[in-house]
Amino acid sequence: MTVPIVLAGARGHGRWHLENIRRLQDKGIVRLAGICELTPLSRDEIPEGLGSPEQSSDFGALLDSTGARIAVICTPIPTHTDLALTAAQRGVHLLLEKPPAPSYAEFRRMADGVAEAGVACQIGFQSLGSHAVPAIRELIAEGAVGEVTGIGGAGAWARAQAYYRRAPWAGKRRLNGVDVIDGALTNPLAHAVATALALAGATHAGDVTGIETELLRANDIESDDTSCVRVTTARGRQVTVAATLCAEQPDEPYVLVHGSRGRITFWYKQDRVLLQRADHGPEEYEYGRTDLLENLVDHLTDGADLLVTPDGTGAFMKVVEAIRTAPDPAPLPDGAWELLPDEDRRVVPGIDGLVAAAADTLALYSELGASWALTAKVPKEPKEVST
């Protein structure tokens, strides 16, 4: 039997989910039974081959009427927990987009409610479905690069100013008194953080003992668009991830495993790995990837292990919480950014090199001598993380 699915949030990134559901429907393992949107999709907005799924703005009623077995939730961040619990209370299993919640309290409310309901929940960190992740873990365990001394992450992306006008919650820390926390590290480049933590062996909340943040912004927004975070893990490893949406030359994000006798670079969007180690030439590998929705279906039908459980994103949510409770991102001084009129976006000169240097040295922007980070007076004392 095909598994009936309801998709909540079918526009924006939700279009990717529509195409993915169509791919799985063509394989005969799922069926798009319903779409939940405030404004119904037009016929032209539904990819060919998906038929005429039922549409409603009432998520619970739609789950009931369609008999959905899985709900894919790709809605604004502040709605994730309530929608997830609405599905869980009906026994409907979940693929919940990242970040799973805007605060650790909301995350726990979601994770605990899902566990109590006994439904399966997959969190949408697609990079953690890459076959490169277990392969890198095996290389680390074999001692291919010696003792791991730290993990770096780098994401230098570009977003036009229109990106922050695409939705009322875009670029916000809070909206109408509700947490949103739509920053570079928590949303567009959240995969860099989650993947770095996964390769550090720090996925659960208890694996994190301290977090330092530097949150800044070039754009006229509330949240950070140029930021870095350094996490201390219970095993004593440091994980530093630097990100910007104001890159001069946008490039593929990556995670870097530092070892005493080499390094491993993982371009997680490409599933590509470069192994560099003493007394060997560079070795490059490309891996496949398991789709997280397909993995969830396999879990329900064949008992396959889920790849990204809620508790397996607890460490990431500790980072989200540290960013949520940090002082509001400091605006960069006017001389620290430029406007590219043809692209309608703001650029921070030199940021590409700083992002790469942070991943390479595990240092924060201020420690790398960025004058705008030094003058922003960002607190440097690491926060202890309670579990």
C-alpha cells in the first residue's frame, strides 16, 4: 500500500517537498493526499502527476479527512511545535523541517509530545542523510587523520534584500511577541551547524557544555546575517561554525574535521569528501544520499532506523537557544558593508576569507582581527549549557 501524505506549507521551500513527494509517488510508495495552505494552491502550482489532492487551511481537519499517515511540515518556524503536536495527537508520523523549533523549550514540548504519542518524527536536516556522514565517522574511528582536534564549519552565501521581505517572519528574532530566530546559523546555514556537531559526535543536548556566539548584521533586519558560534562538547572538542549571507563570492558550504595528522573536508550539499593526511596524496570521494522522507516511509513499512530523530538534534537546539538568549545582533558600521545595486544585496568586504579562516582555525571573528567584530562589543564569555 502507498502511504498517504499531507504537506503543510507547499509554497517557498515547500515546492521542493512537492517535487520530492512526486518522485516517491512515481515509485509507488507514497500518495499526496492533502495540502494545507492558508490560500489553496492553483492547478498550475501543483506539479503534474500529483493529481488533485484535497486542500484545506485546517491542518487537523485535513489529517482527519484524508487519513494521512505522514505529515510533512514546512511552515514558518514558530508554527512547528503546535502543528507537530496536532499531527502526533492523531497518530500521524512526521517529517518536520529544520529548525525544529525557535527555542529549546518549544523543542522539548514538541519532542516530548511526539514521544508520548508514540509517533515517528524525522527532523529535516537533509545533509545528515548523506552517506558521507557515516563514512567520515568511520575514517575518524580508524584514525585516518589522527586524533580529532576540532571541527570547523563555513558557509558563505548571498541573499538579496528581497529575501528578508519574502515573509513577515523572515529575518526576525521575534514576531508579535513570539520567538522566530530566523538567523544565518539557525535557518539557511543550519545544516552547517548540525553537520559539524554530528561529525564531532555531539548530537544530543547533553553533549554540549558551552557555547560562545558572535552575532552581527549588515542588513536592516533583526536577526544575524553574519555570525559565528563556538561550541565546547562534553568530550572536550571545539566546534566552530562561521556563516554569512553577505558573501562577496558565494560558495559551497562545508564542514572541516581537523586531525593531528590530517583533515577531512565535507561539502555537504554535494556529498563530496576530501581526505588529506600525512604521507598520502589527497583522496576525493563522492557519496550517495538517503532521502529523509523515504527513510521515514521505510521506517514505518520495513522498520529501518530513523536517520534524524528529535533527540538527535538536541545539541543543535542548544545552539539555537544560545542564539535566542544572546544580545540582539549588533549592526555592522556603515563602512563595513557595501550595497551591490545590480543584485540588490549587501556585501561585507573580506567576509569570505574570515569565514574560511574561522573554520580553519576554530577562532571567532573577533579573534581573527575583524574590526567590526571587535567594536561590536559582543560578549565573549562562553555560556554554560544546562541540560
